Amino acid sequence: MATALVTGSSRGIGRAIAQTLARHGDRVAVHCSSDLAAAEETLASLAGTGHALVVGDLSDPAAAEQIVDSAVSTLGSIDILVNNAAIAPSSANAHRIDTTTYAHWQESWSRMVSVNLIGTSNLTMLVAQQMVAQGRGGAIVNIGSRGAFRGEAEHPAYAATKAGLQALGQSLALTLAPHGIAVTSVAPGMIATERQAEKLAGAQGESIRGQSPFGRVGTASEVADAVAYLTSPGAVWASGAVLDLNGASYLR
């Protein structure tokens, strides 16, 4: 039985990952930044016992320390870290360079970088040092994005932070391998989550589904299954990899 911290697991992909790891017998720390009610729903849905709930805004370095301390205090250790929390693209934070204002451009970049890249790197550093001190290896999986490779016209900061996160994972894979810690990333395309439901049901839906030759978008459970493999002992040789999970909607 392993212990896992899954950031941003109050709903969507993060919730599916927490549920899948719990079904595999892991004890999971469910993390949220503000949506405590949804995080409690995730916690209640997990198979098994001994799970935990941790709260904190990753953009605050002190909160990152508190998140890790709380997870270790409750679970006893952290063997698996899944970096899923992020400021996701939305109509409110769109910042297309040829139409946005300078003030909104700054705001969008500042918020996405502070959480998606710097906050996640802070948390990862703390957890990695905890894993090294434990002395029994571990696994770190970053939830990146297809957008890191193909670009995001409406949300360039999102694409840039996900590219940075995936590059960070490869750098850490080099450093942490001698400690038996594998570091990988998953780069999903469009995933059918609650956040994307309106877009997929609207006028864009057919076009979005048509991006894949399968004629559909991915599911949160498919991302979770990939994470379950990458955090398993048998996947250590995949360390440093970025797994494209986009239904052949973007090939590189």
C-alpha cells in the first residue's frame, strides 16, 4: 500500500485520479485550494480507509509547506505525488495577444505562472526531499497538456506553464533517479469533465470531437488509468517520459 498526494483533486481529472489510486489500494490525500465541499465529496467517494483532506493555495509558498506537512502528518509518508492542480483556461482568463489589454495580459500570466509552474515546483521540491529522506523511492506525475506542444492561441500562458512543467519533470527525472524516484508527465488533449461540459454541448462540440480520429474526446478515467500505471513500480523505466494522451488529435 502506497500513500499519494493528488493536488487539485476536488473534481474532474484530479478526482478521477484520487478514486483510481484508492481503488488500487493507495491511501490518498485529497487537495483543494478553496472548494472544500467538492473536496469532501471526493474524499467520501474513495474506496478503502485512511485517506486525508488537505487545503491550501499553491501560489502561496507557506501554504505549499503546510499542504505537504499536513499530508505527511496524516498519511505518515508521501510515496506518490500527482501534480494536477492548475489555473485552467476559461473565457474569463483568455488573453489572446492581439486583442487583450496589457493589464489583463499581466494578470493572466501572473496567476497561471504562480500556480501552474512556481507553486507546483515548490510543492514538488518539498515532496521530493521528503521522498529522498524516506529512502524508499517514489513516483511523481505531472498533468501537463497537449497545448504545450501545439500552442493555445487564447491562453498562451497556460501552454507556456504546461510546457515548463513538463520540462521540469524531465530535469527532475535526472536528479531523482539515483534515489529511486521516477518522474513522468501526462499531456492530455480535451477531456470531458464538468468544466468542459458546456463547451462540448455547444456549437464547438462537434468540431472539438472531430479533432480526434476516434470522433470523441477523452475521459477523466482514461487520464487516471495512465497515472495509475505511471505511479506503479513497473513503470519506473518510463521516468522522464511525457505521455501524449489525446486520441491522436495531435501528433509530434
